[in-house]
Amino acid sequence: MSLIQAKDLSLNIHNQKILNNLNFEANTGEILGIIGESGSGKSMTANSIIQLLPHGASLRGEIIFDNKNLLNISEDKMCNIRGKDIGFIFQEPMTALNPLKNIGDQVSEVIKLHSNITLKDSVKMAAKVLQRVGLPQEKFPLTRYPFELSGGQRQRVVIAMAIAIKPKLLIADEPSTALDVTTQAKLIQLLKKLVSEDDLCLIMITHDLAVIAEMADKIIIMKEGEIIESGSINILKKGLKSVYSKTLFAASDYKSKNINKISSDKTLLEVKNVSRDYSDNSISFFKSKKIFKAVNNVSFNINYNENVGLVGESGCGKSTITRAILGLDPISQGKITLEADEIKAENVDNEIRKKIQVVFQDPFGSFNPRHNVFKLVSEPLFLQKEKVKEKEKYELVEGLLLRVGLKASDSKKYIHEFSGGQRQRIAIARSLIVKPKLIILDEAVSALDVSIRAQILDLLVELSENFGLSYLFISHDLSLVQSITTKVLVMKSGEIVEAGETADVFKFPKHEYTKTLLDSSPNLQKALKKL
Amino acid sequence: MLQYFVRRIVTLFFTLVIASLVIFVSLEIIPGDPASYMLGINAQEDTLQALRQELGLDKPKLERYLEWVKGMLIGDFGVSYTYRAPVIEMVSDRLWVSLPLAVYALILSTLISLPVGIYAAANRGKISDLSVMGVTQIGIAVPNFWFAMLLVYLFAIILRWFSAGGFSGWEAGLFLGLKSLTLPAISLALPQASILARVMRSSLIDTLNEDFIKTARAKGLTQNQALIKHGIRNALIPVLTIIGLQFSFLMAGAIIIENVFFLPGLGRLIFQSIAQRDIIVVESVIMLLVFSVVIVTFLVDVAYVIVDPRLRSSIL
């Protein structure tokens, strides 16, 4: 008898089909991976198990957990199962904790709630659990508040709450997606350790096939609320059957068409000894100001027609340097030159702006929702000295939309009518309209689903070949940089620790940090070899 | 922490200085001569001159400003032009009506509105929520003086539980004093409570959509437990802001209600003084109100710090 078994599970929300006839099971000591892209229903599957569903939801079928059908259990009894028999870990560690309560209170709360012990004992137990997930008392006292912890540490607190009283089932909904790769690697290790030590059943939900391949015993591939394929993890190696699974696999193992272009020796952008200091804002009469160097003496060049990658984890200073190159933030020392002009934050004239364009990470937040696509894409044209006629503008915009794989008629639509991938295509069209020399791609594909991501990367490669563009491709994900750049810079704590030809850096990393990054980065091929 | 409060108090001081300047200058600009108002339109020029001299109106403006400020610092607010009585006495008599009334109304409105707001948020979208919100809509829309008259009609004229107006004075005892302030306080509290309940509700609903509430539910807390233990305190910050603003309004804005109930409060005093060009009284009362607003704002800031540990650490 398996610990949890879903039979013909269907979910409707306001009469809209979300999940359709799901059947799966998982046993004690097993890791079940549920994989799918956004909108596949994988999170809703998790929410269905713990019966925390949005208003207007109706579930049909059976979820047999520990010989009880959870669908027939009263809400009161369900409250006793949640947190006690089923632990839950969420995706967003930054918001999953109550900002006003310290971590000791938050962990001991779940212990106190489900066991008959005194408050004092529950606090003692909380300390033990936190120690177990890697937050020892000496360094992380119980009185810490969530805002005093990093994302990875917060996620450990969430895990501590979930495993505090040894549940039988642990559900983790994208637990490492919002974290840096090195932090992610450590968290995955921790989860695996907990599963084997406590003999847990873990349902791991993610969009990242490489992560699943590294840890799961069984796998379910979902699309649009249905299970497309399922079986032991070996099906990844032996070969998947359905078309969708194959596409997903190929996209996760993405290798772009080789970039086929020769970059020139002439320098387009020169960043020379650039530093950026921040001082803390508090006014103090007694202490000297603390100075924090976000970027410390960074130098690099980008040549004409060259794709350069900039890799680093959150807080390494890559965004600061981007903003400096765009002339949005001042620098403390050093010099940034584009062709013959120096970029200074106080006065970047339109002629310089015309040469650099940017595509941001968030395809939802980087457009004004009240403007139609034509206006959004044509807006940078005001940088042009000579006025462009309205009719020519239309021709330009429509041409570019076709070029990035959209329809000419899309120019009359508004941004909410597009999917994330399409929006990113529009952002690329917008960046191309003034014929720039350099495009900064700031985590431009990070928020996209893998299959969409592969398409956008292909598009970027093709455009850079055809338009003779240079890219500064900024990402926390090494595998993406590998496929699209010829030169790569690795950044840590405001400094560039390694730089070189992309192929060399990946094959023979010199710096310790680069090696750690490469090891931590989930890699499908590597994981498959271990199976 | 101490540093933070020192800094706040310094800002507070400068706010008061600037406010005093603005009050003084703007009242100088307003046309109308207190002396001619007091003596009537038929007064002789030399009599007027003599009175101006007596009141100190002929001195240079800067000197008068400095004297006014110096006086306030030692508790001497000057002498009313019209009543020839020390301003401090007139004001403190009135203050003992207005301040208790404002506090009374604020306590009532907070006690009513927070539970109502929480109840509505907990039952959001249901009939009970909709009807509670409908009532608060009416509470905001109804003019409070009209509501006051209804209260008088019901409780004073029909039921005869309260008197229709006037103030017994605190000498008659705390109970009688509070009793004569009850109907005015209820009429003041109604619109305030309605606004506050709506703020509480929407703030709490926002909080309930946060991820950490889902975490709390996943820990096994029931809906109501999650709301009480994790929701309310997080929802309180905007509510505190509104409470602070409402108190300032209640101190000075009770004038219509004071008139309905014949209460000798600050609102009526300031109204009369303006009509009589009793500038010294106007200046002092406004200054007093500014002072109370500044203090309340300060207290609200302290309350933020108590509620939110993030603020606590940023000021350490």
C-alpha cells in the first residue's frame, strides 16, 4: 500500500478545468518529481493534496493518504494533518515567513500546535530542528527575524517548519527556484538527506528537469492539467515516449546552434577600473560611515559583433554594472567608454543611448500596459535626430515584429494579450528599432519556461549574426551563457574573478568560485550519467 | 534607538518653529484690525491708537513674534483682545472638553471598527461582509451633525437617557462629565469608525493574500487562527496611520458637533475668535492644535516601531 495515492483526481475552479484525471502514487522513502511548465497544474496538484485551494474550487476523485481519503475528511481533521503528517515547502522564501515574528516563534508554533508540550519545550525543539537544517543557535539565534536572513537561510527556516514534527509526506513546490545555484545545490542536498534520515516521502515540484534528474526516483510530466508521461526516473535515460516530453527534454538540454560569427578586434565598449561605492544611509555622529563596494575595480571590453556573458549570483554587482553602462547610475571611480564617448550618468545624450539598448528580465513589468505594441516598440525612435514619418514607423515596427516571430497585426494589440515569451519577443523588437550596436540582456530569458527559453535563445543567436550586434548577456545560469556567448566574465562580490573564452572557462575553470558554480549548476547530462 | 528618538524630537522642534512662523505671518496678512473691531466703527482714531498701543499691536512684527513665542515657552499665551482674559485660561477650560471628547470618540471608533473590519475580512465576499460594508458606506455618507440630531431625538427626547446638550463640567463628577460627552462622541465616532473599519478590512484582506498566511495554513492552523496570529498585526500599519490622522481631525474638527450639543470646546472658541479678530487667541489655539498633531504623529511613529521589527532594526 503506498503512502499517498491519487485516483482520477480532477479539479475545477469556477467551472474551468485545472486538473484532469490524475493518477499517481508515492511511497515512504521515495522522491516523486512532478515536472511541468507554467500553467501545467503542478502547483495546483500540490495544493489539492493539502486541500488549500482557492475559492470556487471543486475536487473530484480520491486522494488516499495513510489509508484515509483526504477528500472526505472534515476541515478540522485536515488541520491536524497539515503540518503534522504533511509538511509543505513553498517557492518564495522571501514572502513565505511572517515578517513580524522571529524564527523561533514561527518554528515552535507548528510544534506547539500539534503536540501536547509546554511552550518552553517546543522552543527547545525548534532550536534542535533549526540546527538540523543548518541554522545552529550560535550563529542564528531564535530571536532572528526573517528580514535578517538571506533567501537560502529563510528557505531553511521554512523547511524546519515543514519537518519539525517528522511528517510522513513532504511536499516541496519549486523550493529552490528563487535561489542562487550554489544555494540551490546545498538545499537539494539537505532535502535528500532529510528524506533518507527520516524515511520521508517527498513530492518535489519543479520546472527544472535537471534538478529532478538529480534527486527523484519517480517522475510525472504534466501539461495543461494532465499527466503526459510518468514512470521511474530511468525513463529519462531510456527515452521518453510522448512528443511533449521529448520537446521538454530537448529544451532542458538546450544547445544553441553554434554562433557563427567573427567578432572584430575593435573595441565597442570599454569598462575601465570601474568601482561603485554605497554608504549606509543612517546618519551617525559617532561612527564613520560604512562603505560598501558593490563593484570593485572592474575592467572589461566588448568588441564589435561580440557576445560577452556576465555570470554571478545575486548581490555580486552585475546589476550595478549594468545600470552604470546604461548611464542610469553614477560610478564612483573609473571610466566607461562607448566608441568615442564617455558614459556619465549625469548626461547621457540620445546619440549614445541609441547605441545601447536593454532587455530586462521581467516580461510582465517592463511594459506600460496602457500603450499598444506599436507605441511600445516605436517609442525609442524619439532618440533619432531626424523625425521618422508615422507611415515609416509602422513599416519599421511591423517589419521587426515579423523578424522576431510575431505577426504584423500584433502592433495594434496591448501587452496583456501576449504570453511571457511573446512579450520578451516584443522587448527584443523594441531594443532593435534604433539599430543599436550593443544590447544588454539582463536575465532576459530567466523567467521563461524552458521550451520558450530555447526559442528565444535561438532567436537571439540568429539576430546577433544577422544584425552584427554585440551582446552583454547577464545571467545567473551558466548553461545559458555557454550556449550564446564567446567570451565570459565570472563575477563575485563586486569583482571579476575569472574571464576568458567561454569554451575554455567551461572546460578548464581556474578560479575556485567558477568551479563551485559549475559543479552546483544543475546539469541534465551529468545527472543522467549518474542514473 | 535613542539616537532615533533624539532625531525625531529635533525634527519635531523644527516643525513647531516653522508652524509658528506660518501661523503668525498668515494671520498678519488677513485683513481686519482687532482694535477697531473691539471699539466699533465709530471709534476715534486716537482711542484706536491708544488701544493698539495697549495691546502691543504697534510694535514691530518681529518683536511681536518673538514675544509671542517666548510667552508660549513659559506658558504665557497672552491676553485675549476681546475678553481681556488670559488666553491660557480660556484655552485650558476648552481643552478639558475637547481633548476628552476626541479621546472618547477615538476609543469608541477604534473599539467598534477594528473588530468589524476583522470580521468583514474573515468573511470576505459573503453576505455578512457585504452588509457590514454597506453599513460603513452609509456611516461615511451620513453627515454627522444629522446623525447627532437623530441621537438627540432618540436618546434625549424620547428615551430621556441623556441630556440634549451642554456640558456638566468635570466638577460634577467623572460619570456625569462622560455622560454629557457620550452622544457627541458617538456622533463623532460614526464616520471615523466607518472609515477605519474599511481600512482594517482591506488591509487585512491584502495581508491574507500573502504567502506567509498560506504557510501558516500549511502548518495546520485553521483559517481563523492564521488570521489572528499572523494576519492582524501585519495589517495594522495602515490602520495606525489612519488613527493618527483621525485624532488630529477630532481635536479641531469637532466644531459642528460642539455646536449641535452646545459644548464649550476648542472648535467653537476658534470660530468665535476668528469672527472677532481675536488674533492672539486664534494663534494660540492653532499652535496648540499643531502641537497635538505633531505629538500624535510622533506617537504613531513609535507605534510603528513597536509593531514592526524591521523598523526597529533600521533605527538601531
